[in-house]
Amino acid sequence: MRGMAGSGWAYVLCAVLGCDDGAGGARQAGDAAVDADARVGDAGQGEDGAPDAGPPDGGARDCDDSRPPLVMMHGLLAAGDTFAPHVQRFAANGLCLDRYHAFDWASLVGQPHSHVGELDAFVDAVRALHGVETVDLMGHSAGGALGYAYLSDPARAAKVARYVHVASPPMDGPAGPDDAPVPTLQLWSADDTIIAGADIPGAQNVELPGQDHYAVATAPEAFEALYPFLYGEAPTVVQAPPAEPIVLSGKALVLADNTPEAGATIEMWTVGAGGQRTEAAPEASLVAAEDGAFGPFAAKPGQHYEFVVRPQREGAPPVRYYREPFRRTDPLVYLRTLPMPPSFAGTLLRQVPFDDAHTVLVVFNASRAVIAGVDSLTVDSVEMATEALASADATMIALFLYDVGADGASGGVVSAFGVFPFLSALDFFIGADPARSTRIELNGRVLEVPRWPSASEGAVIAVFD
């Protein structure tokens, strides 16, 4: 692999919490072939267990399937839904959803290069699925380090036509062997406080001013750069408009470890004002497949939903998701469950007390960081976009709110979460009462969620797209 131009990336978290490479039950390289089922265009699986090439947007298959498949690798703590905005934009430009494949890997286990074998098996499965010799490749953050490691071998590089390096450490040349580099696009931002970006000599470089580390992977400006690099022409659509029918599918995975919640029950409930349920029974109830995949589920335009995930893992609490209404088909609806010790993330999260006197709430902004002085995020009118929680350096994507010590009082910032990028936590008491709701407002957009008792009913996740 071509060397990094600077120190760029350091994995210090294991040193802080004392994890090992085996923590979290990470998938082994031999398991990656089954993940061909994880391609984003799936509407389900065929009777033989092979991927079922479902039609895009739930309608007739009249999309353009001539483009090379794109394999996408997420970054630290993330999963395939990082790329959901771009995949919907590709579909809005008439391209087939089943050309886009998210590779979910355990980014907290080992170094990125230790996952090259898994990625290679995944790439081979995608090539076989589509009957092609080469794919395109895109890696965000730690996924970019994985991309360079993968492309360092000539035999593997021969399987890739183009590579997109997103908010990842700058290198001293394009990806691939020195004598046969792979055409490389680098997307970076000087406002990325996680990775100190810079141009890569010999690559096509596009700087995205004003974008934080996560937004470099999701912003419309990033799509405007990567589309012509991949396809040789500008997109006709950059912001994907609403479209019907709306068909949802995705995965249930353990947070950070990205191990599948095989066999988990997933309930979809319609909710109205205050996030309260409008019917006595769920609109649908599905069971996650061996790779965590679920769906399809036909969603109604403008409808708010509660997704309840009930893992089969002993001791794992249920998780309840409340989201903004879906605007169009989304094949990358990821429902993360909570890890348990001795997994890496579980070591940190085990300090969160689950008690029926209070609600455990997580606010997740799925497209970019919440930054103090730029954004307003309030929970029951209390401002959360403060320097203590949401400085530019923190790149806060998810905010955990819970009653530290289960003492019925609110306190300060939970410092232990500071070892992770993207996560912040606050000692914030929300008294449990499922008939009442907590109001969450992000820059004028509002979600209301019931105050579920956490010990018996699990965690509540509010997601802003």
C-alpha cells in the first residue's frame, strides 16, 4: 500500500478500554461470501437463499443496469447506511438500486488491513452476482484505509475499475500498485476535524469546504463530484425528490460490531402526535435473516413509524426507532441494537443504567454532525448543541441521554464517551411515562418520542435523516 502522507489515523481506543482483536464476535473472512445477500437493491431472498434481484423503487424494472457495481465501505463505528443518501440519488438519476452494495465490517476489531480477506470475498461475490470482471470501490474514513490496503495487491486491484477515497487519510499517490494505479478520486474537507485532509498527488482531488467528517460522505456536493468520476457525465438530479411507492429494507446489526441480529423480531408501528401508536397492532412484523437483512416493507408517504427490534441475544434490550417520514424507497434502513460486554463498544455502553424510572434516549443525526454555534438541538427545550457536547472537534453524530446512577437527577457531560469520535453523552433525567412524550427539535425539525421505561422496554432512538 502506498504510505500515508502523515500520521493521519491512529487506533487508540483499544488501548483505552483494553479490547482485543477477538472482541465482539467479528465475522471471519470465510463468512464474507454470504454477504452477497447484503446488496442494497435486495427486496428479499430467493427460495434458494441467493440474492433476489428486486425491482428499484418497488416498481417495474425500467432502470439503467449498465453501470458497474459499486462496493461501499463505511468508516469507524458506522455501517452501510452511511451511503443511503447517495444510493437514493443514484436511483433518482434512473440507475438500478441493485448496482450498489454496502460492505459492513467490524471497524473496531483490528486494523483495516486485517479485513482485506473479507472484502475480497465480498467483491468476488458481487462480481459473480452481476457477471462482471470489475467493480467500482468507495471507502469512507477507516473504509478508505481499507480501500488502499485492498488495492495494494495487483490481483485485487485488477478487480477494481475506479476508487473513491472519502474523508480518509491522504496518501502519497493513487490507490493500487505503483506501476498500475487505479484511477482515484479523493474527497476531503479542511473543515474535517477527524482527518487532516490534503490532496493526493496523481489523484483527482475535490475539496468540499464547510463539510464535516461525516458530511463529506453524504453531502450533495460530494455526489456532484463522485457521479461524473464514476460515470463520465454530470447527474441530472442531485437532491432526490419524493417518489412512490416507498419500499423499505435493510439490516438489523449490533452497534459498532456490525454482527447480524439473526432471528430478531422487527415490528413496524404507525405513530401519530407525540410518537404515540395509532393502532392496537403493528402494521408489520418481520424476522431478520441470518445476515440481519429484513424487508421489504411498504411505507406510507408522510407517515411516522416506530420500529421495534427485539434481539434473540440473551440480555440484549429491545431498541425502538422513531424516524422522520420516508420520502422514497430506502434499501439501507439500518436498525442498530446495543452491544454487550465483552465487545468493544459494549464495554463502554455497559455503564448506561437501564431502569424503569427513566428513559434511555439516543438522538442520531444521520447525514452530518451537530455543531455548536451552527446548529440548534433541543430536548424538551434544553439546548444540547453546546461546546461541551457538540464542539466542531467532537463531530457529534449521536447523543446519548440517560440518568447516570439512576438517581433521578441530571448532571454533566459523561466524560467516558470522549474516547470515541462521533458520540457524546449527558447525564439527563427523563422520567419514564410512555403516555407522555419528549420533544426533540433539530434546526426546526421535530420528532416526539414516548418516554419508555428503559429496563423493561429498552432504548429509544430518534433519527433525523
